Amino acid sequence: MKIDDKLLSYLEDLSCLTLTASEKSQLSDDFGKILEYMDILGGLDTIDVSEMSHPFPHVNAFRPDTVKESTSRELILKNAPHHNGEIIVAPPTYE
Amino acid sequence: MITNSVTDIVENSVTHSVAPSITHSVAPSALELAALLKAKKISVAEVLDHYFGAIEKTDPHLNSFLALAKESALAQAKIVQEKLNLNETLSSLAGVPIAIKDNISTQGIKTACASKMLDGYVPVYDASVVTKLKQAGMIVIGKLNMDEFAMGGSSETGIGGPVHNPWDLSRVAGGSSGGSAAAVAARLVPLALGSDTGGSIRQPCSFCGITGIKPTYGAVSRYGLIAYASSLDQIGPMGVNIDDCAALLKIISGPCEKDSTWVLDKPFDFKESQPNRLDGVKIGLPINYFADGIDKEVAESVLRAAKEFENAGATICEFEMPLLDYVIPTYYIIACAEASSNLSRYDGLKYGHLSKNANTLDEIYRLSRSEGFGIETKRRIMLGSFVLSSGYYEAYYQKALKARALLKKAYDQLFEQYNFIISPVAPTSAYRHGENITDPLKMYIADLYTVGANLAGLPAVSLPCGFDSEGLPLGFQLCGNAFKEADLIMASRVYQARTGHHLKKPEVDF
């Protein structure tokens, strides 16, 4: 499968990434080869097969709904690059 | 007064057969060490002193550790020693040091997933497995190198630089838990935790000549494991023999109220018995694993392991593994799709790398991620975005989920006939640094023998089975049915009791 500039740019947007020129060149080549290999899956007969997203028939393992102390705001903010002591600070999304 | 060194004690207590040019182990196994601690022949502080000394001396050559936790380890050692002095029962591994792969959260100890994206991140909570280790009296001594975000098979892609294989420093230690494997193989720590999404415990164990277990999905809590592919990831033990790994798996397994995907309702409780026969056991041998693309010496070593099981009374049954051509595409489509979703949390705001060149919110997201992630991580995120995108979803992601269902059904049918499936772990022994890193497809295809267990959620062990003509360790895989870890451990014990491959230790006196 050919990965052209338009598709690569679309994938950058979906992935929230901006590639350098050398990364673009490398990844478009890699994607072409990898997807060509993956295309073998198209030959597998999956008519009447249900999708499986989990190894076992899965029922969510709920815990009892009890009130517990949550992690303190002070601790959580320690890892935030920008905060004002109360909340994480980010640039405004409007002008 | 406790004054003995670990090496002194064990030199006098352990005898093994010696292979030419390979020094045999004088460092104790984790259970041997725990017995010495329990008998008060040595103190926890002395044990820590021994291992921190070994790390300081040897790890500059291996690069297996990313962070050491001396202060917290010594504090924990003091608490555990007091309990040992009072003869309190903690666990079979009380006082034993352990190191943790860098994608498992450790409160107060840097956890970066070997990525610039999380450089400097310090978790504010412990992963459930780490909580269980501490409750069991084990001492966390540091964090181990890996491939960035556990995406790789050579431990060359992390920001800490490549891990070197202690059997040959010019070669990779495997991955993604390469730091865990190298550190245990070099006896820099008696036990380690790794994680396995597509073979990341088993393959480095094979490359470094140690033992590891990828548990059944849902047997060990994933809470605090920094997610790569959530329906495939499992944490597991890595050690010098199956008994040590079983003791550690017993501690970390069982329910966790913080992980909604746990399945096992109580921790494993493996029997101590040591059978030396496997009469009546049927082991499947997938002959198409031994066709093209596998190194001759690897194939021969696995067949020799199968013969050893046969000598122990098991029946070896050849069969053709179904769906083999579809396993790698299925795995990489699902793993990359889940990775693209899981790694969308890295935004430069909540934690992790923030670009200095960003001004707007959109720039913060895009530039922080672009600067923070390495090329392999970007490759998998974008592949995942592709297979989930409109127009391609049905042909790739949905198709892979259906292929996964077929594979699970095939395994179910196989385990109606066989107790175990024996196979190679990887098609080669450890390769040289840089040899495969520029060919991602070749690296992906090398996961052929291991990803099936992850897709079907099955347990599998990786056991050493000899050396190739270049002196590099070789391993084989034994896969069992879901939650049949006790059977796998029993069969592994029989194998290791009949062979001495797991006792060999690399020369690390650099």
C-alpha cells in the first residue's frame, strides 16, 4: 500500500504528532512495507466470526462502591509542568 | 552478629556442574537467599550492600538499571529485618531484593518507561504488584531499562541507551524487558519484574539465559503498569530458575480491586512437590515453527528440550500450528490500535515532557508529543491511528479482532489434546546491537512464536535450554492452557531438575 503525503499528514493529525522531514521519509517507507505484510490478513475467511477484543468472556470486575480517600491534589500537581497550586495551567483555547 | 557475605555463604553451600568457559553460579537463588535471611545467617542490609556493590561495579557495562532506590530500600530493609528478627512470617521471599521494569509505577521512584516523554516523572502511587511485593517483605532496589514504552524486542530504543547482554556486550539483551533479563543474568539482583505484551518477558529471558513467566491474562493486576496494549499486557516474574519465579508469581497474583480486568479470584498456591516424571503428559510440537526463518541451532536446542520431556515420560505429538501466517498481522494491528489510544493521554500538561517551543494549546499537544516520543513509539501510534481510521477500520482492526477469535478457538482445541505446547521463543539467539533496529518489519516478524499466547491470553514460560556455537544462551517456550500455571511450573521443575542450563552464569567480572 502506498502511503502518500496526504495520508501521512492525515495520520499525523489523528496521532497529534508533527514529524520531521526525515521521520516522514522513514515512516512512509516503513508503513508501506508493514501494511503490505499485514494485507495477508485479507485472505483469511472470517465470515460468521464474531470480533474478540478480550481473551476471556469478560464481565467487569467491580469493587464495592465505598467512599475512600482520593490522591491529594498537592501530590498530583507535583508532576504537572505548569500549575498554580490549585489547578493545571494551560494556554486559553480562545482569543 | 551477622557478618557473612552472600558469596561466602553460598560458595560453601551450592555445588553445580561446570560447563567449559562458563563460570557456574555462586550467587544464590532468591529462595536460597530468603532461607539464609530467615535463618539469620545474613542480614537484609548486608544483602543490599552486596547487590548495590555488584550493580555499581558491573552495571556501567550492562546499562540494565535506569534508577536506584538506595534510600527507600535501606528504610524498607530496616522494617523487614525487625520483622525477621521477631520471626514474623512475611512470605517465602522476605528480605529479598527485587528490581522493577521502568513501566511499572513505584511511588517516589522515577518511572519513565525509558522515554523522554516521562523523563523525571515520579509516580504518586505504587502499582498493585509493588504494593504486594512490599507486603511480602521484598525490597525494591531500582528501576530497569527497557525499550521505550515496552515497544521493541532489543532494549535499544529507550532514552537510557541500549542494554548490553552480559554474555556478550556487543549484543542486545532482548526486549522489551531487556534490563530485567540482563540484571538477573548478571546476578545484579536475584529477581525482577518484567511485562509481556507480545513476548517481552520470554524473549529477553531466552537471550540472557534466565527463566521467566508470562502469566495468564487477568492473573496479575495491571494497575500501575503504564499501558501499552491493555488487552495483551501482563506483568510477570523473571529469575534464575523456575522455583524463584513461581514464588514471586504467587506473591503478585490474585485479585485487585483497582484492576477491573482481573480474573483470578485468589493468588496462585503452587505445591512444593518435585516430581521427576511426566508420565501421561502430552506435549504438542508445532512442526511448522521449525520451517523457514529459524536458526538451525535454535531449532535443534528446542528439539533437544522436547526429547528431554520425552525422556521424562511425556508424549511429544507433532502438529501443524493453524493460522500461523496471520498471527503477526493480527497482533501488530491490535497492539498498535490499543497503543494509539493508550498513549493519547500524553499531552504535555498533566505530567511528562512539555515542549519549550509551544505557545498555543494545540502546539503544546503536538510539539510535546513529537519531541517526547521516539521513532518506534511514533511508528506504532500512527499505525494504530491508521488501522482505526475511517475507511480502514473494517479491513484491518475489525478483521484482526475476528482473526484473534479464530486463534483463541484454535488454542482451545489444541489444549483439548495437549497439556502444553513446546516451541522456540525467538528465531535466533541474541543479535548484535544495531543489526535489526532499522528494519521494523523484521523485528515484528521475530515475535512469531510469542505473540499467540498474548492474543489468546495464555500462560507461557521461557526456560534456558543450552548455548549456541558462539556461546550465547538459547531458550524454549512452554505454553499452557489458561490459569494452568501450576502445571507449567511443575513441568518446568522437571526439566530444570534434569538439565543444568539454568545454572550457567555469564562472566561479568569486567
